[in-house]
Amino acid sequence: MYKEYSADFLSKVESTIEEFRRNTNKTLVAAFDADGTIWDADVADIAFDYQIENWDLDLPEKPLDYYAKLKEEKPVAAYLWLAQILKGRKLDEVLAKNKEAFENWEKLNNKIPVFPAQKKLIQFFQENDVEVFIVTASVKWSVHYGANLVNVPEDHILGVKTKIKDGIITDEQDGPVTYRPGKAEAIKEKLDGKELIFCAGNTIGDYELLKCSKGISLAVRAAAPTEELFETEEKLHQLAKEHNWDCHQFR
């Protein structure tokens, strides 16, 4: 169903790692966006839909409409809001309920559709001692389930979050909102002398992240012309061509 990477691209990845190893003793890092880049699903939507239906949260009358309007007008505020609505909940409870949400979703829709090429690439990086981070505009806690499918540890997920006090989620922003420049800011904060040699994303929201890479920048896409993501994936694809970045189409 999904196209694999070409032998030439995989060879380029391998040679990029080797080249950086020859020229630096720094730890090497690869960063991936999540939705549409590692898997063909929107985990934030899955988690939010489940919260609306099954959690007793203080939400507007039409939460989906409210979120859609806010996202269109003030995307940074919208992404932060998805974390803030969990104020007062125990983090452990939220993680358990998110797991429940994805397990229920999979019962109806099969497994979260991870792109096989990405799972293999992440594994290749890890086997070659390249640290892998997921950098997502989704709430960090909603990405734990998907990250586990590609063996990326929870402390290597950079997403939207609010501060935790005594195990309880607050509505106070914690770190950058990982949307557009916030993604670049978040990964740069984690580098601390490490070398970012690879970045992958699928939409214009990943543009600043891809610009951070000192090695390979990869724009991927899977949306059909009739699907919502097509336009924003096309925008990133065109910018990738202008920058002479690598591109890959999963289908």
C-alpha cells in the first residue's frame, strides 16, 4: 500500500551518518513529525474525539466546531487549548485513557497505520546510534501510544504540554507550543551540543523544522487531491523543491 524508500535515498542516509561521524564526535540526532509523517492518521483527533464522548470535561457546547474555528484563527492557541482542557486531571489517568482511546479506535479501524518505510528508517537510525525525536504539534501525551509503535521513548517526544504539579495537569504552558517555529525551537533546546542531521515532515507546519537539519531534510506526503491535507502537503513539497530537499510520496 505504501511505497518504500529508494535504495539511493537509503544509501544517502547511510553516507550522511558516516560523513558526520568522520567530522564530529557529537551525538547525532534525527527528528520526525508525527501525524502524516510517521503514521497515516491524526492521533490528536482520535484522542480529542474520545475525550468529548467519554470524559467529563469542561468544554464549549460544540467543542469540535470551537476547536476548528480557533485553529483557523489562532493555531498556536488551539494546539495549547487541547492540553489545557485536561487541567485538574492526573497525568497517569490521561495516559491510561488515551491508551484506551487508541485501542478502541483500532478495534474499529485496524492498527494505527504506521508507514513501514518510516518504521524501518527509525530503526536504522537507532541501530546506528542516532537519537530519534518525534516533534509534533499534537499534545505530547496523545502521542505516547503511536511513539511506542516505532520504539521512540516518551522522553523523546516533543509536543504541546502544560506543567505538571504533583502529578496533576495544569493549564500553564510548559515550553514552546510545537507548531511551525515552535517545532524548531523545541528540537534546538534538546540538542545541547548534539548534531541534527535529519528532519522529516509532511506539511507546511514542518517547514521550520526541516530548515534546522544540517544533513537531510525530507518532505513526505500521502494525501490524495481530495483529502484535507493535500494542499498543505503540496506547499511543503514545492518548498522542498526550491531548497533541493529530498521528497517522498507514500502513495
